[in-house]
Amino acid sequence: MTPKRFIKSFDELSTSQLYKIMQHRSNVFFLEQSCRCEDLDDKDQIALHLWLENDQGELIAYARLFLPHQVYAECSIGRVLVPKSERGKGFANTLTEEAIKILQERAPGKAIRLSAQTPVEAFYQRFGFQSYGEIYDECGISHIGMIREA
């Protein structure tokens, strides 16, 4: 199965698409991972929303993308998720490849930054991201800063 890719600004999202995204973010970050922070951070309105759907129209991977100077000087990727039922099928790889491709097309020559949960640090290293700084707590979960040079 080849997933279908979607990339939309906040204003381009339908209410059904936004609801589906928020439902999955709630399920993964708050119910499954017990994150202790506010998800509605006023950044959705400036983000590009990237997601993959299967043949049945179900969301199978999601991330928020930011262009330079929207959050950091660099491009950035955040709120990355794959629903528990879809993990281990390669969708995180596809999503990450797509996110990098989109950001490189929209901001050529710019680095990409992210905040990775420490258990997936090695995953991002496979895509050229390098860890920097110290491990820190974000929303009750251990994270490390990572950057992928242009």
C-alpha cells in the first residue's frame, strides 16, 4: 500500500481534517504518552500540516512543519506521530522523508531542527539529524535537540 500524502496550511484544512488530526494528537500524546503540556499552542495556525492516509482514508502518520523564523531560525518539524496500530509499517520513514523534501523545496539551503523524544534519537540520526545540547524534559518526556544541516 502506498499512502496518500496531504500537505495543507491551517486555513486549507477542513473541519473534519482538523478534527482527525487533533484526535490523533490527543490519543498519542496525552492518552498514550501522558504528556503534561498544552497541545493548543497557537502554532497550528502558522504550520504546514503533513499527513499520510491509507486506502480507507485513515490517518497513519502526521507532523507539523514550520518554515524559517516561524518558530526557530531554521525550518522545523514537530508533533510527529504514528498511531499505535500503524507503527512498525514504515510510515514514520515515509513521513520523515516527505517532511524533509517539503522543507527543502520551500526553504532551500536551510537547516531543519526538531526536538526528539530520546527513544527515537537514533531514528532521526538515520535521516542526517545530529543531536546537540543536553537532554531535557518537555511535557514530562525526555527530549534531545536535533538539527539536520542543509
